[in-house]
Amino acid sequence: MTHLSLKNVSKHFGDFTAVNDFNLDVNKGEFVSFLGPSGCGKTTTLRMIAGFEIPSTGQITINGADITNKAPSQRNVGMVFQSYALFPNMTVAQNIGFGLRIRKEKEADVVDRVKEMLAIINLEKKADSYPYQLSGGQMQRVALGRALAIRPEVLLLDEPLSALDAKIRIALRAEIRGIQQKLGITAIYVTHDQEEALSLSDRIVVMREGEMDQVGTPFQIYNFPTTVFVANFVGTLNNASAEVVDPAKSIIAIDGIQFESAVDLKERKKGDKVRVAIRPERFNFVSQEKKANIVDCRIENITFLGSIVRIQVMIGNSKFYMDTFNNPFLELPKIGDKDQVTCSREAVLVLDE
Amino acid sequence: MNILARIRRIPFWSWIWFILGALYFLLPLYATVNFSLRMERDVIGFKAYVRAFEDPDFLKTFMYSNMLALMTILASIILIVPTAYWIRLRLPEARRVVEFITLLPFVVPAIILVFGLIRIYSSPIKIPFTDTTLLQPLTTFEIGTDILIVAGYVVLGLPYMYRSVDTGMRTVDVRTLTEAAQSLGASWFTIIVKVILPNIRAALLSGALLTFAIVVGEVTLASFLGVPAFGPYLFLLGQHRAYEPAALSFASFLLTWLAMGLIQLFTGGQGQASGAH
């Protein structure tokens, strides 16, 4: 059932269009991420849901009620900010109870709810601490508890992990997802970090220059990008210009080297220019595994990335990356070696040029 | 590291400049205290202080000036806090204009200000384009004059109060704190009273102290508006007596130091950025 809905929402600042014709229905309890580079309009869209910006056109509804022009304080939307935004003059418990006291809830209920939230965010022992006595991760957990304490209709998170170091970021994102699922709350998460979006979300909205480029599950977004932008932005991707050789058999050629794709190319003509995209991890050396497309290559470079080894190869005149799991017993080729690589038909994505 | 070791690390020339600076400020003060204690020949005593405090006019004018200072501080806070807040939040482009206005008291002397006030408010206030009188001339009755002088003092204190408040707001992320409070359901009034004011407490106290110091010692506005304030009293006393004004001057110094001590006590010696708690 649609819980939050944005219909034809646009936002203009003078001549600049920050968000253009944004349409999205979010179900109750769904976790949706807005993913995109800086300036793509993801934060502006979030701020329109929060009420900090009023859309130039369009409508925003929560549970069917129009909130487009409502003040932020009237929306019952919880927000977690990148900079934590904890009130420095209040303790952790006072911060969490702030929204409830504003709502003039009974003091006993406030105390109970604060205790409940402290247990959820696992900071019971820090109830009387001030924000300056907490670490970044703890502060963001308090901010999350404060936003959830008011039982919001929608939880908005604006790059909440950006200011934290890598290890805490990973731990806290699992915590955020766990709490969201436990409470069954609808959440909108803004990030420019694809790994965060892929690991947290039920659905991802990839945005570019104020427009939605693709909406889908993390699996769809990663494995079946529909535009070159999405393919490039989410994950590492090899892409090269190619030409359709046999539309009926879905065969294309990169620098004359033929690849067979699983993509239906019947609507294209022989000689059509297309773009071919292949994820690095979909390549294998022929000696390791035999698959559909076997092509000659030359090893250009080898980079260790921890658990992964990234190998740069030349196929014809095009540069490609292939990823293989790091294994101390794996015999890696040497730079300059000639070899053969292979990838399945499904790995060969064909996009518009 | 102990204090002695820290002191030893301070360079020689720093000490020289510090001592010269301290002497520049402390010598006149010492001279004033010394002079105020020698009212009786060859006796060091507090006679000048006793005399000064015994004078009924002292208490009357001092209390009156304190009342004016409190009213000025209150009016300044009501005027300046929302203004500085709104400029930080919504009108950053207006900051230059407002800063220019707040600096005007440094350029326009108090004598010009008081003549302007007297000229405008010594005539009845009428509804424009009619002969209907809305209010008698403010200079002709006590409360009216008090309102005028407080308004004048708010203008004189503007540079200090505005800068203190604005600096205080710069150290806390006013915009994000406001948005966080709004998303939790807080009204503008609640945000200012419960979120903004407590976090700029130290800045407000500094601004209030400076305003207090200006108002209690101010002579020009008080003299020309003919109010029984402490500044003109001290001025008159200085023309007729020698020791009592010195005693009162030192007493005002002590009062200022007491106020500064209170600020340190209230803020725990830290700025509001590190958590006003």
C-alpha cells in the first residue's frame, strides 16, 4: 500500500531546476535510497518531503493526505542529519524526549519512550551525557533515536553516515537497517555512496541532474542498469563502443572482436552503434572457466584491492577491467602476457550509444 | 605539565609586553584606589567610600541606571536575537546592511542621537495627515522619557550586542538545529527559547555585560534628557568633590569584574560551541 507519494514534483531556484518531474510511490515499511552524485537533486527532494523546501509544482502525500504546503513541524516526519544536529545544551535523554515534550505528552510516557529508544540505540548508559561527550557514531545513534521517538510517519536520513569513519559506517548502517525493519517504518535515505545504497535499500532511485534515471531493487540497479549513467555510477563498469553484427543472434563487435549478448537486439539493425557494458567480475580467464565469449587479450596492469585483484586487459584497442578474488595460490598472469578471457552472454549488456 | 613549567616556556619578550600592558591598565587603577583611600590626611581609610555610599542620591541614581540597563538589555535581546537569527537562517544577504547599521553608533556621536530624539519626540505624535494626537510628547512625562532613553541606549549598545549574538550564532549550526527542532514539531518561539537562546548563553551574557557597562556610565543622553541617572551624578560629583568620585569609579570597576566573574561561572569558562551545559 502506498504510504508516501510524490507526484510530478519539481523544484526551481530561479532559472535552475534542482528537481524535475519526480514521481515515486513508497510503500509502508519500505526503505528507499536516493542515490546520485552531488547536485543531482536528491537532498532537495528529501527536503521537500521534510517541508524545508516547498515544491514549485507537484504534490506530496503521506497516507493520502496532502502535505505539500504544510510546515515541517506539522508533518510528523523524523529527520536525521549528516551533522547530527543534536541540541548541545541538552543531554542524550533530553534530546530524545524533546519532540515528545513539544507534543505535550505525559511526562511518564516521555520517560518510558526515552528509555525504549535508548535501549533500541543501545545507549542506556549515556542517557545523562551531553553531545560533546559522545563519539560521532554515538551522536548519530542519538539523532536516530530522537527522530524515531516521535513515531514519525516517515523517517528521512540525509547522508547520516558521511561524517563517520569506514568501520563505524558499516556497523551503523547495519544497525539503521535493523532498527528500520524492526519498527517497520518507511524510510528515505539520501546517499552518494553506492555501497550504502545497495546494502541498505529495498529500492534505489538513481538520480541525475534533477531527474530519476532508474528506479529498482539493488539487484536490478546493479545487474541490469538501463542507462549508461546508472551503469557507470553504480559499481565499476567496463564500457566500450560497439557495433551490431548480427541482430538476430545478438552478436556485437568491439574493435572487430565479436561478443554474444543475452540482450535481445532484434529491433536494432546490423551496423548500429551501441555501447557495451561488462562488469569486471563477470570476466574470467579461459583457463579457469569456459564460457560463451572467448576473446584474446593482453595484460596491461594488475592492482591489489584487498580481497579482490583488479586486472586491466586490452581487448582489441579497448581497455577493460576484470576482477578476481584474491587467492594467494592463484597464479596470476604477468603484465604484457597474452591470454584469453571469457564472459557469459548475460554479462554483456548493450546500452544506447 | 605543571603551571611553573608552562610559565617558563613563555618567551622573554612576551613577558615584557605583558608586563607593560598590565602596567598601562593597572597603574591608573592603583592611583585611583590609592587616592580614594586618602580622604583623611595621613590616614588610609574608607571614608570616601562611606561618604559616597551614604549619599541618598547615589543609591537613587545607581538603582535608576541599573533599571535602565536591565530594560536596555531586555529590549536589545528582544530586538537583536530574532534579527541575527533570521539573517543567519533566511537573509544572509542582509548581513552587510545590518552590520553597517549596527556600526553607526561608532560614527554618529551620542550628542547627535539625543538631539534627534529630542527634536522628534518633543512634539505630540499625530496620526499622519490628520490633527488627531496619538500621544503626548514623550519628553514631557517620566515613562515617555524612560522609553526614549532606553531606545537611545539600545542604539548605543547595538555594535556590542549584535556582534556578540552573531558570533554566538556562528559557533552553533543555527540552520541545522532549527531544522532538527522543526522536524520534531517545535514552533518558532520554542526553537528560539529552548534551542537557540540556551546555546548562545555565553554570547548573550558578554553582550549584556558590555551594554550594562555602557548604560551605567553614560552621561550625554542622560544629561540632555534630564533623567536622574548615575552617569550625570558621577559627573556632577566630580566637579564638586575629589575623593568620592574616585571611590565610586573603583566601585564600578569592581562591579564590572564581578559581572565578568559571573559570566565565567555561568559558562564554565567555555564557549557555547563546546556545549553550553
